[in-house]
Amino acid sequence: IMSPVVPIAAAAVGVSGFLSFKGNRAAAKAARQTAEYNAQVKENEAVLLQRAKIEEENSLRQQSERLEGTQRVATAASGITMSGSPMQALADTYFNTEYDALKIQYASDIEQTRQISAATLIRTEGAARSRALNTKAYQSLLESGSRAATLMA
């Protein structure tokens, strides 16, 4: 004859296993959502970095245009025609500006790629953490079922 405590203990084990299952499933969902949020933060940072670099490039070009204008006015005021050394100075200003602009664009690409890669890594880690917690959820459910069945036997 089975003691009346055994079914109660088996039920308690089953409930405990179910609650553990639900907790691990909730943790898996939270891990996935947290990873997605953090990845979106990194993607937003990439957009902000891009905007900052565009602004930096625009500022460089404006400064260069002011310098070029100053060079033209100084050359014209001196009575010299725009050829030879004055023209070379103007060309140097233009090419140096383009070179600096390319460096800014390249730095922007690197920073954006870094942020996008970080977002991808965060999503991958979150998915792995979520899968591990889901596996743990099912494992706890199976273990509690096994313990309950052992008690009932």
C-alpha cells in the first residue's frame, strides 16, 4: 500500500520542475530581448558615428573653402595672376582637403563596421544564451518528471 505522502511529494516535485521550466524559459526570453536591445544600441551608435563623421567632413570642406578664398583674395590683392606658385598652393589646398576627407570617410567606415560587428556578436551571444537556458528548462522538466515517477514507483 502506498503512503498518502508519496503522491503529494511526487506532485510537489512535478510542480517544482514546472516552475523551474517556466523560470528558465522566461530567462531565455529575457536573454534574447536584452541581446536585441544591446545590438540595437550598437547599431544606433554606428548611425550616430556616421553622422558625426559627415559633419566632420563638412566642417573640413568649409574650412578649406575659406582657406581657398583667402588664398585667392591674397593673390589677387598682390596683383599676381593665378598661375605658377599661387596656383600650386591652391591645388595643394584642394588635394590636401580631399585626402583628409577620404581619411575621415575611412575612419567612419571602420567605426561603423566595428559597431555593426559588435551588434552581430551581441545577437549571437544572446541567441546562444537563450538556447542554453531553453535546454536547461527542458532538462529541469525532464528531471522533475523522472524524480516524480521514481517516487510513484
